[in-house]
Amino acid sequence: MKILIAEDEAILLRTIELRLKKDGHETIVCVDGREALAKIEEQDPDLIIADIMMPFASGLEIVGAAKRREIKIPVVVLSAMEQESVVLEAFQLGADDYITKPFSLEELSVRVKRFALGQPPRNS
Amino acid sequence: MHLLKDPDHIAVVSLLSGKKCLVAENNEVDQSLITLLLHEAGMIADVVGDGYEAVERLKAGPVYDIILIDLQMPVMDGYAAAVRIRDELQLNTPILAMTETTPEEEQYNCIVAGIQDCISKPFDLNDLYRRMARLLSKPYDLSRLDGLNDRGALTEIVNLFLTRTPKTVQEMLAEAEKQDWEKVHRYAHQLKSSTGVIGAQELVELLRRIEEQATYQKDAGTMGRLLRRFCSVFTRVETLLKQEIQ
């Protein structure tokens, strides 16, 4: 899969990238929301992993953009523990899954695999 | 009292064995019970009767691997003693608190005072051993990165952490100096992600409190204490990580 990762924390971004590459995915990395919004249009990814709290454009804006497209792109949002209300908002906008930080790379890998197999989690 | 040869238990006890513990406890029955439990794990235990005596003992020079302290004591309670141990004596010795209330209630004040963990009394001995072993192990956990399955990638992430994080810490401290709490919050939030990657639990916990302080109470004194504690734990994490990747 071609996966777009939007995360403003460089260490976490690189860690996620390394793991997904190891799983055989192609990755597009974005260090903020604005870059992510631009690259979604340019690169047409199969899946988006986006942090909720980012400079310039939030994860919520990214969910919105991914769902406004003709062919919707599935989005997994990353959130800190105390941001639960925002996670609900992300789901209302159409987010497909979420992972709470800090998370294990195994968890990330397994959740991504479900999208690759065409089994997105059912949250509606 | 004798435990099964469960491998987890063996690993825990081998971490504790030979370690020196200062126990601050005013109840004599508890004093004997705790001493017995520590001896059972092969530890050396010195007992004092309150927080003041604990501080005086530490001032006199003996070095301990861990401090076990009751929160509710006459003369000087566990919190006040912890604050003096961290601020005045500048000791980084791990502290495990014991309480007759629920540990969740005490957790916030514990973190602010520089106490890493809290256990409720009466305690289960396995729980006590496990918590002490955790405090005696490294202040981070790279097993979160096992999923990379690659030594080179692991080294890259640790190096990235070591080069980038000190800068963010400096920026957070500079903003705290100016009492710009919104920016402090932003840096603390960012640091929470990166310290989470290397599994530095105490740092993550401290950052969570710093974020809370920056959003709600905005008390400069408490913030100062949290930041000082953060810096001293961070320095320790940094030193150990550098050794790890050499």
C-alpha cells in the first residue's frame, strides 16, 4: 500500500516510517498538516495515518479532506490519551480507526494490515 | 512466603538482590514486616521512623539504591521528605511511596514531589517486588522498538532522539522562564511523543503533568519543580542511552 504519514514529531514519524517500510509498504512522510493536505492531492495514497494535533492543519482537517474526495481514502488518527473528545470528532468526520500514543509498533502494523486486506474496522 | 520458580519472579528478585533500601516508616509492625520482605528478596534494609530521620540519614552519607517511604508519618511526611531529598540533597535515588489511601489519589502529588510510584497498604509482596524492580531498571524501555527488528534502525531512532530532544527541552525551559504557558504546553506535548517512542515512562508522566499545569493551574512553583525533575531524569536517560548505542 501507499501510505501517507502526517506527524509533526520527527522521531515518531521516522519510527512509523521505518516500521511500515519493513512491512513492505511505500511511505510518504509529512511533517505538518499543510504538507499532508498538499501531498494527498499529489500522491493519491491508499491510506493516511495522521496525528490529530499538528501545526498548520490538524488531523481533523485531514480527515475532512480525505473524505471529501470522490474516492474516499481511509484515515487512521493518532491521538494522545487526553484527547478523547477530539477522537470522537474525528470519527464523526469519517475517520476509520484511531491509535492512542504511545503505541507499540506491532499494534500499528496489525491495524494497518487490516486496511491492506480490505478489512477496515467497522465503526459505524 | 516462598514463591514459585516463575521466571518473571526470578528476574524480579535477581534485580533486587543485594540492593540497599532505606525504609521510612513510623509503624513498628510495618517496619518489621517490610524488613522481612526485603530480606526475603536478598535486599539490605535500613529503617528510620519518619521523613526527617530519612533526610538526616541520607545527609550523613550512606548511598541507597532505592527509598521506600510512607506518605503518612508524624514529624515529616513522605511528600515533604521527598521534596527535600530531590531539591536540597539533589539525590536521584528512586522513591517508592506507601499509602493507606488509594494510590490514584496520591499520584499527582507524588509526581510533583519527585516520587516515582506509589503502592497501597497492605501490599501484596509480588506487587511490591515488581514495583521496586521497575524503579531499579533503566528509565526507558527500547522494547517498544523491537518491532523495527533491526539494530541499525534502532540506533538511528535513538540517535535522532539524542540529537533532537535536548533542543526541544531547552526551548521548553526558555518558554517556562518567560511564563509563556501555551508554548510550554506545545513543547511538552511534542516531547511526550518522542519520549514515548523510547518508552521513558517517568518522563511521559512528568510531561503529562507539565501540560496540565500549563493549561490549568499555571503555578510557577509547581511548574519549576516539575521541570527540574524532568531535567534530572532526562539527563539520566540521555547518559544511559548514549552508553547503550556505543
